[in-house]
Amino acid sequence: MTTTLPPSPPPTMGRTAVGALGLLALSTGALESVVSPTIPLLERELDLSQSESALLSIVLLITGALITPLAGKFGDRYGGKKVLIRLMAVVTVGGTVSALAPNLPVLLLGQVLQGAMVGALPLSFIVVRKHLPAGESKVAIGVVSGLFVGGGMVGMLSAGPVADALSRHWMFALPTLAVAGATLLVNRLMPSDPPGRSHGTRIDWPGLLLLSGTLVTLMLVLALAPEAASQPLALGALLVILAALVTAWIRVERRATAPMIDLRMLARPAIWKACVLTFVICLGTSTAVFLVPQLLDERGDGYGFGASATQIGFILLPGAIAATLAGPLGGIGDRRFGSRAVVNFGVVTMAASLLALAAVHSEIWHVAVAKALIALANGLCVTAMMTSTATAVDESDTGIASSLILTSRVLGYAVGGQLGGALLTAATPSGSETAAESAYVTGFVLAGVVTSLALFVTRTMRKGVSS
């Protein structure tokens, strides 16, 4: 009689392995955040229009939205460590391409490859949970998450000084070197985890490819919109292609046995409300994320501050700190007052900040305070949306519902960023590098009004707390 021995537990991670993961999170956070404070600098050095530069602020997030649902499945199929190392190799290649980029297309390619980091971060959490007991894994995940946020602040503060003292190439190269070194440490120190038993899990490749094409085409449509008068045929062709891709994607997702995004779940009120709110909030946020650095850099008559990349990084720092605090504050608020109260507060705060910024932006502190409040409101709303969505569906549907929220977030950021870019491009006279002040006012007002419309949706939400 043969006795089957139970599988041995995976080896436990040591503190050095957790430290290596933390160093990796720190370096990836720094690499992710170098673009935002240096967009005006990149526009000048690469001769970009505002519509073109708006792509730089969103393309990494789009790649991440496509990679994230695949990372977990591949990690279970082939082993979390193996997939994590390969994703970080892609990020390293992307950072190298961005550092060497001579023009916008090459820089966009680098940013697309860097987007793999968005899928690598949650995958690292899965790996930690496989190797550590519950209590220790929570601590390790908290450390890694905190270092990623800290890395974002390091990148925001260092990008400007490095670009000013050395060049734009080095602001990508230095954190890329750190990513490569940390990846080697993780590969050496982290124990391997065995593949899971999900070999039968199907991946919705047609849905993924169609969604990728849809998002890319949408970006091109928004980027070309300011030049519609000069290129009507190109814009019309892109609109036809976009409509065809959206139609094909919806049909594929409805028929797929394991769709990437289950559109049938959108019929649930809690889900479609969360998606609408996430889209609106992220549209307002991304409009500010793009317009604020441009306004700080602007050298107009009576508006703008002519700030350097270094100064822009410091002015944006309070917003980064507010975004860091928003997650835990949103969780506490949701438990005490309910998701509807948190979202209402976030929507009102963001709409008021955007409208106030449209009316008053003559001092740097006006811009810094408004940007910090917008970042805080965004974090509060997104946290409440994720919490309410997770509790509104069965445990087995949490991943599907989260993917819908993630897609809504990406679309909101894409539309908001490109809206800001289109407004500035349309308001910049030929041969000039200065956009009219009215473009900034219009952008902030539009974002504020659209954000305030979310209150019509929040009125129908459940409070989310028991009385």
C-alpha cells in the first residue's frame, strides 16, 4: 500500500527577501512618478504639443490595466516569482528605452513597457502571502506598499533636479538601474513558489487584444480632436475604427466562457454606479494632474509661474502626501460613516477645488492647496468605491467587479488627460508656446461641473453602514 505524503509547505521568506521586495517597490515607484513633474520640460525638449504630451501621463496606466488581470493568472500557472521577475525585466527594458528615447514614439514605447510594473506590484503581494503566515504577510505587504508610495515621492522630487543638472535621459536611467539591481536581489533572495493548478484556466486573448485596440484608438481620437478641422478624414476614420472595435469587444466578451471583463455584471446597480462614479472622479483628477504642471510652467501675461521642473516637483509634493493619506482615511471613513458619505465628501471637495482653481490661480499656494485637495478627494472616493464594490458582490465575483472599476478608472484618466491636452493645444496660437489662460479656466470648470454631476448618482447609493 502506497502512502501519499502531503505536499511540503513553501519555504518561508526571510527579512532580506522582504527587504529586497521593498527596495524593488521603492525603485519602481520612483520610475513611475518621474513623468508628471517634467511634462513641460519634455514638451520643450521633444517639441511636443499638449495633446501629444497628455499621452505620456496615461499610457503607463493603460498598459497596467491590461497587464494586471493577466499577472495573477500567469503567476498561479507558472509560479509567482518567475512571472514577477519577467515582468520586472520588461520594466527594466522599458525604462532603458525611455532613457534613450530621441522622440515621442520611442518614449511612448518605453512607457508602454514600463506599465508592466502595475501588474507586478499586486503579484508581489500574492507571493508574500504564499511564503509568510497571515500576520507577517500583512506587515510585509504594508511595508512594500509604503515603500512604493515613498518611491513615488522620491521620483517626483528627484526628477526635476536630475533633469536640470544632468538631462532628461538620466531621470529615467537612474531609477531603471535601481529597478534592475533590486530585481537581481529579489531573484537571488526570494524562494521560488510552485505553480498552481490553474492550467485549465482560459485567458481571454481576443477580449484583451480588442480592449487594447479600443484604448489605443480612443487615445488617438482624443489626441487628434484639436486638429479636426485640418484632418477631418483621419479623425472620421479613427471614429469608425473605434466604433467597430467597441462593438467587436462587446460581442466577444458576451460570448466568452471566461471573459476578461464580465459586462453582464454592469447590470447590477451597485456596479454600474461605482463604475460611473470612478470614471467621473478620475476624469476630474486627471484633468488637474495634466493641467496643473502646465500652469506652473506657463509664462503667460498675468498668469503662470515659469516654474522649473525642480520647483514643480516640490509644489506637487503636498498632493502626493495627500494621496498617500487618502487610502487609510477613506477606509476609516467608510467604516464609521459609510461609503456614500465618503464619496459625497470626496465629490464635493473635488468639484469645489476644481472650480476654485478655475477662479483663483494667481498664487502658487492656490495651486498647491487645490491640487492636494483634489488628490485627497480622489483617494477617498476610489477607496470607498473599491470597498463598496467588494461588499456588493459574492466573494467569487470580487476580481471581475474590481476589473470593471479598474477599466473605468483608466478610461476616466485617459479622457481627462486628453481633454486637458486638447484644450491647451486648441488655445495655443501657431508659432507660440503659450496657451491662453481661458484654456485652463475652461478645463478646470468642465472637470468641476462633470464631477459635481456625480452627486446625482451618489444620492441613490446605499449608506453602507448599519444603523
